[in-house]
Amino acid sequence: MHPSPPLNELFRIMPKVYLESLGCPKNRVDSELMLGLAWREGAEIVSDPEAADVVVVNTCGFIDAAKRESIDTILSLAQWKAAATHRRLIVTGCLVQRYGEELAEALPEVDAFLGTGDFHRLPELLGDTPARSSAPYRGAAHLLPEGNWPRLRTGEFFSAYVKVSEGCDHRCSFCIIPKIRGRHESRPMDSILAEVEQLVAEGVVEINLVAQDLTAYGRDRRDGTTLARLLRELSRVRGLQWIRLLYNYPRYVTEELLETVATEEKVCPYIDIPLQHASTRVLRAMRRERDGEQLRRLLARIRKAVPGVAIRTAFIVGFPGETEEDFRILLDFVREQRFERLGAFIYSREEGTAAAEHPEQVSAAVKRRRYQQLMEVQARISADHQREQIGKILPVLVCGQDHHGRWFGRTPTQAPEIDGVVYLRGPAPVGKIVPARIVGASTYDLRAVWLEQATVDSSPVGL
């Protein structure tokens, strides 16, 4: 019989790792890559921090609310660490990239910090217990994954986010992302295709393309690569059924892209395009590259080119210097355009941005009132759109049961997590696209009966 290895050797070989991912889907992709890299090096991935030897917190540092959530999560897990001497706590992500030295000084409970371009170094920290690193690892602002990197997905087995680029070249006055994630850089198309083919082999039927600026994809490569070309190549991947576009910047919505969305059957007729405001005065203060009339023309082009398109947008209320007249222009614009989906954000004053230095900051009470007014207007519009779906037969990707036991899914024009869902009567095959007759609607959700014996083309076009 061979003697048992020392405990520290066992720990080096097979640490149990739990990862808490905060923030956006782009951050989730990084988290899943970290888990994959740790697993490849022999770590055991667990779903409960109480079962872990190492806990990783992948943070968000975009706005105040996200920063507070990140800090609260770290402090909570510091209590977990204090309960056993062998436990380690590692913090990664945007908050580290933005505030690395301050975090290292303020949080002695944390054993190591990794910036956004260094998450691939996580396996180095999973061996024998190292001395606490007083300085964060912060090299490049971002890291583009290779197509063959292992990835342990944490969400639905039939759906995945795919990151096609990193960074952003725009300099919006309210946004800190370019300082955190760096300049825009596109992944090679072959790398993306290899990843998607692997995802489909694992059972994925739906992908959601994400980036800080999706429509800029390929512009830095100067080899003819465009987002439209990528969509055409992805459409040839056998077994992939739906492709959805998230985070499209208005400037690079080209005719080629719109034609591709309209003609490629696998591309969902859904365009997520944050516009941020409608008042030309506010847009200029935001350093956006379109004025109100240009946005109207852009939206008209999209609707003309892609019949049946669902447009999702986002607006910021309470931007510094926003007057009641500016806000009225925004409300009128929303009533006029009747967006199928809309999200609103209360302006967050972020240090290091130009807008943070603006002398005319809007009070918290006014910002909350404007947010509520905008969402009330959109709620009425959304309810109208939902009622228009009643009686239609739509393809629905079955997602499973929610925490109330209700079966639900989504249509091609409902993105995961941010949009409403379709509630289905009775069980349906999870991960499959089924025909469903819409029988009811609420402000944001639909109710449907899935037609078990019927057939439906899984193509999202024309819905």
C-alpha cells in the first residue's frame, strides 16, 4: 500500500472551486472560461461555497449599484473564508481592473486579485496555498479567448452567450468601460466558429452574440471581416437554430448587416440597440455620434429592412443637465417609436468620466421620478405589443420550469434574462423549439399552448 500524500499535495491536485459571477453576460463568459481552465488543471467545480476550498468572485465595476453588489458579495464570502483556515478567496473582473490597489489595501481578507486581462492565470493560484498577493495581477485590459479553450457553462444547456470582441473605441461621457476593458479588438472568425461548433456539439441550439460594441466587429481586422459576414458563416453551422444580436452600437448598423438579418433564416429578427437619449442636446453632452433626427432615420431603416423586427433599446434618465424639456423630448420619442422592448437606467455618476464633472447634476428624486414616468409609458406600449401576439402560432424555445413550477420558454424576439417569457400550459420538451399558440398576454409576458402534434419551421424570420 502506498502512503497517502500530504494534505497540501491533495489540495494542490484537486481543489474544490466555487465561482460567483456578477454583472453582464460578457462577464459570465469570462467566468465560464475561468471554470473551464480550472477544471482542465484538475480542479473540482462545486455549486455551493460551503463545499469549496477556493471561492472566486468575478466582479462588475460598471455603475454604483454593481460596485456595491460586488463589495457586498466579497464581504459576505470573507466570512465564509474565516470559518476554516484552508479556504481561499480570489477576486477577479472589472472592479479589480478599475480599483485594484484600493481593493488590495481595503480587503486583506482576499488572497489574490486578477484583472480583466489576467483571468487565465486563475489555475496558477489553485496549487499549494501561496502567500497573499498584496498587488493585483493587472496586465492587458482584456483577453480574447481562443476557440479551443475549455468552457464550463453555468446556464441553460441549450443556449449560450458568445463573445465576439472585447473593448470599445467610443468615448461616451458617462461610460467607464473603455478605461476598464481597453480598445476594441475583434476575435478571429475561425476562433468564434470553432467555439460555436463545439457548443452545438454539446447541445446548444441558440447563441446570443455579445460584445461591448457588437456592430464594430471586424472593423479593426482590415481583412474583410464584418458582423454580417460572421452571421452568414454562423448560419452554416449545422444544428444551430437561432442567432441573436445584443449590444449593437448605432453607428455601425450597415445596410449589409440589415440585409443579412432579414435574409438569414437563423438570425432572429431582433436588434438590441441602446440609444441612451433622444434629445440632441443631451446626446451631444453624452458624446454620442447621432442626434435625434438621425436616430429616427436609423430606426426607420431598420424597420423597413427587417419586416417584423423587434427593437430593444435602453435610455439613461437624469443625465447631468437634462432639463424637463429634454425629458419631454425623450418621452415623446418613446411614444412615437413604440419600441417592442425598452430598458431604462438612472444615471450613475462614475468617477473618471467626463459627465461626473458636469456642474448640473440632477437630484436623486428627479431621476427616480423620470425613471418611473418613462417605464410607465413603455409599460402601456409593451402591453399593446403583447396583445397583438394573441392568436398567433410562434416557435418557442422551451426553457423548463421557473421557481413557481410554471413551464416557460421564449420566442426569437425575446432575449434571455432581459425580456419577458412565454408561459406554457403543461410540460414541454426542454431545449426544443415547439409551435405554440398565444392565448393570453400581460405587460411583458405571453401565455401559450404548445401544439404537441403540429410542426413548425424553427426559422425566426417573419414573426
